Amino acid sequence: MDQIKQILIGSKLRPTPNRIAVLEVFLKEHKSLSHGRLQCMLQYEIDRVSLYRALIDLVNAGLLSRLIDSDGVAQFHYCKMQGNNHDTLTPHFKCKNCEEIAALPDLPKTYMQHISAFGHIQNSRLLLEGICLECAKSGSPVKW
């Protein structure tokens, strides 16, 4: 718990019980979670509005990333590198079977420079979806 408090303080967030509980789940799970799935994992100990506020606080602090998947569901995942870096674009891969989201290597900085010719980029998300190697190897039935 001390590690989580230090992460929050280092990101200039007060270590409230809700933020600690949410970040603890992400550090243990190592995968992306939706608001609903996270609320179930926390056994509804945090009401949905307070949970959403904690998620948004963690996103704004650069501790979590928020991606909208092809189903229109917001997926949150822990960012190993703290802080918002708008100089790079990190694409992500979501497995349609196990629903895990993994960060892929950053696109070259020159990519962001080229697309900035269209205007000031304030936010960027790139989500690729498919079947991860683990699910493909396991032969699990594919969810579509």
C-alpha cells in the first residue's frame, strides 16, 4: 500500500481510499478494465460515480490511459510511464477473446510531427484489435 501511496503522491494526487483501491487493482491485474468490470472486482465497495471520479483523476494524472474499444466501452489500463507525453503516439492492441489490452511500441516522433500539420493534436488514441498469441495458441473459442 505504501508503494501505491507513493505513486499517487508522486503524481500530485492525494492518496484517498478510493484512488488507492482502484490503483491497487490495476497493479495486481496487469490488464485493462472497464468501469463495470472494475466495480465488480471491488465488490461494489465504491459507488459508480465515486469510482468514475477516481478513474478520471488517475487518467488526468497520467497513471491510467483510457481507450474506447470498438464496442464503445471505455477501457482503462495502468501506464507504466507516468505523465502525459503528447510527443509520441502509443498504439495499443486489444484481444477480442480475453479482452486484454497491451501497449505496443511508440510510433516514431516524426509521425506526430507529420500529423501535427493538420492542427494542434490534443489527444490521440490508436487501438488495434484481434486475437492475441496466447488465445490463438490455446485454441479457445473466439468471441466476436
